[in-house]
Amino acid sequence: MRKEHWSGSWPRFLLWAHVIGVVGFFLVVWQRTRPDKKDIINTLPVKESTQTTVGPLVSIIVPARNEELNIRRCVTSLLEQDYGHYEVIVVDDGSTDGTACILDQLAATHPDSDRLYILRLRDLPAHWAGKPHAIHRGTQEARGEWFLFTDADTWHAPNALRSSLTQAMQEGVDMLTLGSQQELPKFWNKVMTPMAYLGISMQYPPKLVNDPLSNVAVANGQYILIRREVYDAVGGYERPELRDTLLDDRDLARVIKQQGFRLHFVDGRDLVHVYMYRSLKDEWRGWRKNAYLGSRGGLLFVLLELIGLPQVSIAPFILPLLAALTRGRGRIGAKEASIATGLELTALVTYRVWLNRQLKVPWYYAFTQPLAGAVFEGILGQSTWRILTKRGVEWRGRVYNGSVQRERGMQGDRGQGDREAGRSQGSPVQK
């Protein structure tokens, strides 16, 4: 009799342990994710004229590889900032599409093209990843007291640079990074991005990132504003552990914080927009690149993620099946299973609706959580397998595995570091 009692108790114990785990998970993630008022950018009004601008020279560095769909909008927005003392350095990292042609058109036709400097690279040196190398080469050409590293798939409001620089200087921070507004026009954008944000915010909550006593550090590579003297002091991307990283933003932030410099991650969605991925294939490859390497706890934590992801994305939607499977066996009844399901779904949907609102995704996409969870399970599993088996991950025609990188189909007609333009003494950037 006692054996039967305990046998009948185990399903109920497991059910309610699962309910407590799921509800607790979403409460904790919400608590870690919700922004603090002091971690939001102070957006300054747009200025009609930059003639009276007084401030340090800022060198904006844009690494670009096969960005013909994005580069015109990005560079145009950068050339139209309402802060008057800056230069734009675009590093064309061996593009084989129309990127170079579009840059040439902008240099020839944009009214403010005297700010624009184009650096064309061909070969990627051994033991370097593409983006760190492109940024490094850009900094070698830069003259500014501040660097702004930004991606080619971004768009910047006219007051973005002035607002971020003003806040960085007023706060005395060494590195200011802005969270950007994701442009999510397609179905898979709206399905995948909230799940990605859930995972990132769980591991890198802004409150801990901005706490100088915490060792948690991350930055958004779409917008990193850093003092040149600080970048140089830590060795920049020439630093051995930064040369070949695929997580250039996180790892730079980690070095900055470890060296005792001040890092501030703020919400800048009003100022910077980004359109990252245009198809499910792009989503898969993009998140696969970072899924394993971006996990803070190494292999053990990744294994826990692989186990836990279905629990918080798929299981709450299938709990009603439990009642059907156990009906008539004296275990979990339909009413109990319904209560458990209701509690889990309430926590899940409430959090997802809140997160969707932050990302400007329709509320009903909360119910795509099982689909997103299943896809990310595949992405994380494949990312882990490819890294551990030394197959590497592919990105922008290059395959990376640790310090090993291979080129796929790179072509070009210029040698490494060939310049599109030269500088004249006492002048801004000359075409």
C-alpha cells in the first residue's frame, strides 16, 4: 500500500516541481531584464546646424563585408549626424558583392562625403577573425579622441552620436554601448528575436553589466563608443585573446571591465536601428555563430540550456496531454493538470507579451514560443557540435573554429590594406 502511495505521488511531485521551475524562471528573467531608469540614453533634440559644434573628434569605424543591402542606408545616416566634429571610416573587408560600388557612389555624390574615408582590405591574416581585424585596421587610420564601432546593418538617428557622446562625457564612462531597436518586418524575425533576447538577457542582465563590482560584461557591437586612450591602454583588438574572437563586442567589454575601466550599457532604441537577418537561413547561421561561444558557463551550462530550453518553451503548451495520459490511473486529474497548465502559460505569456512590447512585436507572437524554442534547440545543438568537433562555424564566407579560420571564395583586386583614399595634412578625410 505504501509503495503504491509513493508511486502515485511521483507524477504529482514532478508536475508541481516543473510548475514552480517555469513560473520562477520567468519571474527571475523579468526581474533581471527590466531596465533601470538610469540605463536609458538621454536623447538630445536634433540640431538644425552643426556649425557651433565644439567637442572631441570622433572616428566612426564601420566594418563591412558583403553589405550591399545595408551599406547605403548606414553610411548615409552616419554622414548626416548633427554633431559636427567626426569622421567616418568604412572598412570594406574583401566584399565580393556591390558594397564597393555603393561606397564609391556615396563618396562621389553625398554632400558630406569629405568626412568619408574608405579602406579596402583583401586578405585576412592568420589568427584573426574578420570583424576584429577590420576594426583594428580602421583604428590605425583614425584620428579621433573617441572611437565609435558600429555595424553596416545599422541606421542612426541624426542626434545619435551627439546624444551618446554627451552622456558618456557627462558620466565619465570609458565605454558606452547602446541597445538598438531591432527591425523585424518578417515572420521569422518576430519569432526568433524575442527568444534570442530572452537567452541573452538571462546570461547578461544589464544591471550586472553596469555594476562595477560584477564580473558580468557584454556590449552591443552595433554601437560601441569608447575613449581612444582606453582602447589603446588595453591593447585593442591586437590583444591576443581579441584577435580571433567571434564575440568581439562581449570580449572587448570584458577586457575593459577587467582592467578597471567604466562600462555603461544603456537603452538607445530611439537612436539606433538594426536589420540583422532577412530569412530563417540567415537567422540560423547568425545565431549559430554565437550560440555556443556566447554561453557564460561553458559546456556544462550549454548542456543545461539544451535540457531547459524545451521546459520553458514547449512543455507548458503540452501539459494538457498529461491529464489524458494519466486519466483513470489515480494520479493527475484533468483539473489539476489544467491548473498547472494555466499557471505556466500565464507566466510565459505575460513575460513574452511584455518582451514583445519592448521589441515592437505583436502580442500574439507569444504563442510562437514553442516554435522558437524548437528552432533554437537545433541552433544551439548544431553550434555546440560544430565547435566541439572542430568543424567550426561559417560566417560571411569564412569558417572559424577557435584560432583557425579558412577563406571561402574570397576574391579581390587590391592587396591587404590598400587604401581608397589618402589624407592631406590639415584637412579632414580626402577622397
